Amino acid sequence: MNETEFLELLKKYQNDTLSDEDRDKLDAWYLNRASTNKRQLSEYELEDSYRYLKSKLSLQKEPMIIRLWPRVAIAASVALMLGAGLFYFAKSERKEDSIQVVEKQKEIAPGGNKGILTLSNGKQIVLSDISSKDVIAQEGEEDEVTIKMDANGVITYVINPNADNSKEEANSFNTLSTPTGGQYNIVLADGTKVFLNAVSSIKYPTQFNGNQRIVELDGEAYFEVAKNKNKPFIVKSDGQSIEVLGTHFNVHAYDNESVVKTTLLEGSVAVASRNQKAILKPGQQSNVVNNSSKITIKEVDTEAAIAWKNGRFKFDNADLKSVMKQLERWYGIKVEYRGDVSDVRFNGGTFRNKNLSEVLKVLELSNIKFKVEGKTIIVDP
């Protein structure tokens, strides 16, 4: 069926003049296009598109029993025609008017593996452009360290065993950073694994000389620190430092949030802020408020703290604004609030590989309404 025949049948449907033969033809055509079209419409999309176009068609009479085909047919036409832009049909017998079908809000896709590696000489490497077969760079005066990407896309540092690593000045620093909607993993020269969340950066030496292993973090990262009792591993972030010998922990230290959170999963860590110091046990989280040296410790759901690393959003009595900050960083959106949301809390979660619309449906179960306008999400409690 060509476009002219298709529009003619729509006009007949509008005027309730479809013959049984025409109805069967339109029915078969629509169902075929719906089943073969790449856009798989959900039940909600079918219902929404049916209601919308039905209001625009100005049907002369509503049948007592609504058959399935008009909903599937009209929804299929939306999926089919959106790529081309507009389609037209007759609004009345006396006058031909064109009606534009409003394109359904474009899906906002989740983030993925994106990162930028800044070498000691200032050169920046976009990691999505690198193949796992490539040597990314070599660092040091005598190429003491080779930077590679493994088969899983993880950055690794390989120390040249023949290089003279005894000189302190041989060390150099790299920075791995992630943009909005990005995350990346790296294995440091000592074997420590670092999982970097979105909008974060970590500065680290290409090899650890001296009697300490010091890195600097801005944002959020999960650490699996290689054990070395003779060389403590220290993470510096926004007014606090964390000292460990070998353990698993998460640090949440975004500069646009008022609290730095350190969550311990395994081993032991010492958290220091100004003149205060506290030792964490597994299952505990320390909170350090900006511009304050006070360290508070509480028991937490560690799975919620590292859910991002495992490809999930998990909320354990989380306040709405902290939830939306996670979505801002992962989906590259801006959030606006209408009214007081200070008392709104969330429990539960979903997967980070979902489109934003699916995540918002989960949050709406707590009776919060979201309106999507381009890349802006309006929250109405």
C-alpha cells in the first residue's frame, strides 16, 4: 500500500465510511507494520498515541466496543511516520487541514564507558578512540611505564622491569577523568583497581615511589586496594584523607554536595579530617560535612553505596535531591523543582542501563510527578 492509499483509508476511517474490505486491508497493513517496525511500542505508548490521535481525528461517533486494531494501527503509524516528520489527513468533509503529529519525547539514553586520560605532559587521550590492542602511551624518561588497554577496556600500567625506578624524579602523574554520563575502570601500577563514577577524576602516579601510595580524588570511586603493609595507600579528597593498607571501600566526594561519604566493605580504613580521625569497620560509613572537621559514623547498606559500580541505582531511604543528582550525572540532564521536596525519600532501585523514562516510572511509584522538557526534568511533589 502506498502513501496515497494509506491517507485515503484514514480519511474514510475518519468519516466512518470504511467498507469491510477496506477495514480488513487497513487492519492487515497496520498490524504488519507494527510487527516489523524497529520501534517497539509499549502498552503505555500504544494507549497514549491512540488517545492523542483519536482526539485529533474528530470521529463522528464512538463505537460501543473499541476494537484492538485502531490502537495498534494509530500507534504503528506514529512509529512509522516520526522518522519522516509529519503526516496529514482530512479533518472534515468541507475543508482539508493539516495536523502535525507531535513527536513523542525523545528517549534520554543512559551513560556508558567514557573517559579521558591526561598524561604528565598535558596530552589528553579520549579513551573511546583507543583499541584494546593499542599501547596508549609510555611514561618516564626511559619509558619506565607502558600504559595499555586490556581486552575489557580497562586502563593498565605495566612497569618496565629493566628501567631504573629508584630515582624519585622518575615518577610522573596521570589523571583519569569521566564526563557526564561516563564511567571508567583502571588498574594502577601497584595492582589497585579503581572504578570511577560519572563526573569524577583521579590523579595518581604512574608508579609508586617512596613509602606511600597517594592518589587524589574528585567525585566518586570504588577502590580495591592491593595489599602492601610497608606502603600505605592514601586517598585525598575534599578536606579529608583515607589511609589503608589493603581493602575495599567507596568514596563519594563531589564538590557540589555538602557531605563526603566513605563506605567500607572489607578491611579497615582510617578517615582523617583536619584534627579528627576515625577508624571504620566493614558495613560502616563516615560522613564529613564540608568546612567541618567532625566525622560521624553510621551503619549503612553497603550494596546501595556501590550499586553504581554494579550497574544499578539502589536507594536506601535516599532523599529526592540526592537521587536526582545521580540521574543528572548519569543522563546529562538538568533538574528543576516545583515545591518542597525535603521530606521525599526513596527505597528500591533499578538498572543504570535503562532509558531515563523507565527510571522515572520507578520513582513515580512514590507519588512524585516528573515532566520532561528536552533535557530538563521538572519535579512536582
